[in-house]
Amino acid sequence: MGPFQSLVLLSFLSTAAASEEWCYASQLCHNPGCRDPRNWFVVNKECGGKTQSPINIVTNKVETDWNLTPFKFENYQNVQENKWILKNTGHSVQVDLDESAKISSGGLETTYRAVQFHFHWGSNHSHETAPGSEHTIDGERYAMELHIVHIKDQHKDIGEALSNNGVAVLGFFIQTGDENKDYNNLISKFQDVPYHGNKTEMASLPLSSFIPKEEDLSEYYRYNGSLTTPGCSEGVIWTLFKEPIILSSTQVQEFWMKLYFNKDLPMEDNFRPVQSLGARTVYKSDSNALLPRAKTLLLLPVASYLLLSFTQ
């Protein structure tokens, strides 16, 4: 084999290897051989499944589920004993947790513990901010989205949980507004993890400081979906809260200004487009109901008696 043929073969093999990498559409200009969201099923066939995430939630088509009670948050208010591990995964910025924070109720059959959280965001083009949440509400996209990933308490790790439909994700929309000082310590550490593979330690903070107040978290949407990155494992229980997190526009900009896919490409638009809902149903909790259904049924005889009294 001559030098030219060897060069052609090497080029072909390199392109073939790159084609098996998954990426976001914003990375194609720097890595045209990678597989963008339209082709993630090539990287992992489950990405072409029928219960994929994220989705667009059409609010006038959701159904109320009376079993979707408020969540119980355990150790969300506490500072964890171990330091947090902050890392650039090459697709997002992620914080690994010590798994002491837990959730229960909220329509869940058991207790789940928090293993990590990460973000998805948009970009800045022509001096205009493009939103980057993964889920949308009636076709509208928020500035960002926070995902707190939980696994069933009985499973030893995320791998085992994914194999047994044991993952629940709490999703929080982020919109721009006033500065959120609770996020400043986290954002200030982005300078230590600009590139893929970078990681650092930081003092742990109460998870509750990153999300809305617990009393504002009784209204939410629920559906069955998947991870939003390859391998797109299905069987994930999704909860999306109506009450958004507020960050300033400056704080939002820090995500794409300080973090990079690689040394030449800012990390922008790291969200998967919405997937088909298919035959699934999206449910909602109903915190506006004055009385739970059971209590309402108990009051029916009283109401009947009062109605009879008025008619006599």
C-alpha cells in the first residue's frame, strides 16, 4: 500500500470513528463527522424509541392526577458532609452529589436519592439571547433547564437504576430576571472547568438553595420518558415544576462564556429538540383544588342534605 492509499485509509477510519460520536447541532461546524440529535439513534438505537425526552407540554391537553401530591424533600436543606465534584462533561456542567439528599411522595412509589445535577442552555447570537431549555411549554422555550437526577434508594448506582427503570429526574425551568445570589459560588467555579474532562472540588451547598421554595413546588407535570442524551435510556420518571428558577441574564451568559465543548468551541445550545409524545399522557398535579377527592366525596352527603333543605 502506497503513502497516498495509507493516507486515504487513515482519513476514512478517522471519519468513521468520529461518526460514532454524539454531539449537539451547535458542534457540527467543528466536527462534521459527529452524530447530531437527528442521528443519535445511530450511536444508540434506544434514542429512536417511542418514549423519548424531552417533549413539548401542551397545557390544555394534560390530565389531572390526584395521586401527584407534594414531594417530601429529605436533606435538601442541609449542607452535605462531602465536597461537591464539579466537572465539564463535554456536553454540560455537572455536579456529583454524595447522595444524602432524597425525595419521596410526589406520586413516586418509593424513596429516591439525588446523585447529580446538570444544566442545559442556549446561546448568544447577534447580541440576542437564544433560549435553551430542553422541555417546552405550549411551544415556548425557557432560557435554561436544571435537571436533578435521582435513583431508587435500593439501587447501588445509576447504571443499575437505568437497567431497572429506577431513575427519576426533577426538571426546573430557568428564566431571566433578578440576580440569584445562591448561584454565584457555583458560577464562579466555572473558570476551573472550562474544557471537557476538567473537574474541581467546591464546598457543598444546600440543594434547596438552587430551586424554588418548597411551598412553591406543589404544581408540576409528570410523564414517562428517557434520558435526554445517549444512550437515551427509557423508563425515566420526569417531573417538571411550573415555578421557575430566576437567574439574571448576566448569570445565564456565564454558562456559554466560561464553558467549552473543546478549546475552540463555546458550549452553546446543548439541548435536545423535543421528541414526539406518541401515545403517552402528560399529567399534572392540582394544588389549586380546595379539597382532595376523598374529602370531597365525604362531603357529598352534607351537600345533598343542604340542597334538600333548601327545596323543602
